[in-house]
Amino acid sequence: MKKEIPYQRIKRADFTSGMLELEQAARKAAEKAYAPYSNFKVGAAVRLANGQIVTGSNQENAAYPSGICAERTALFYCGAQYPEVAVEEILVLAINNKGKLAASAAPCGACRQVLLETSDRHQHPFRVILPGEEEAIVLEDNRDLLPFGFDASNMQ
Ligand SMILES: [Zn+2]
């Protein structure tokens, strides 16, 4: 048996206006990251089904596990403020200390789990966009980031 993960690589020249809009929002968010320990500033921008764009950045802590990633900052804010509204897409980027985009910054395992729960919660899979300087990796279905993920069906 084999499981394949469909994704696209989209050259920067082919970014849609929607991608650029989310990228700009995520970059602004990344600039507000609190990352004194890693110096790795991450921004996430979520487009909700109501058109609202919600952003988040990584928030670190001297007690390292107490910090949280940009994706979860944004998605938990969405859950708290717009609990009934599905996510349409999320863009995640990281900027290095020269202000350039790091190579496509893929969500960590814990964030993939939260992405999965978010799409399950609304029964609405969503697009994931991971831009770098030259191109973006785009997955149309967030669930492809976490094959064999843990969900509510595992608890029955
Ligand atoms: Zn994460």
C-alpha cells in the first residue's frame, strides 16, 4: 500500500493576488513575533470563510514548551473569536534575521494536529500555502500534512 501527498510548487511570478494578500499579512505578523531564543520569526495568516484574515506569530517563553507556534496562535484565535466559521486557507512563512523568507516553513507536528482538528471541526478541509523567496509549496487539503493523524474517530 502507498499513500501519496498531492501538492504543487508555484513560482512567485504565478502567485495569485489572494496568496500575496495572505503573504503580506503573515509577514507583518512575523515581524511582531516574540522569538528572543530562536530568532526564527514565523507568521501565519488564516483566511476564514467570512473573508476575515486572522494572523498569528510565534510566541516564545524562557520555559520553552510554554511558547506556541504562529499557526496555533492564529488558529486558536479563530476558534475563540469565530467558532462557527470555517478556515479557507492558511499561509505560513518564516523570516530570517536578514528579513528574507526562509525556505518553505512547514508546520511542526503539533500544528499539523491542530490543522487537522480545525478542518474536522468544520468538516471543511483547507488550503495550506508555504511560501519561500522563489516559490510556494501549496497543498489543497490540510489533511495531507498529517497522514494517519489522530482524530475523534480514534477515541470511539
Ligand atoms: Zn508548530
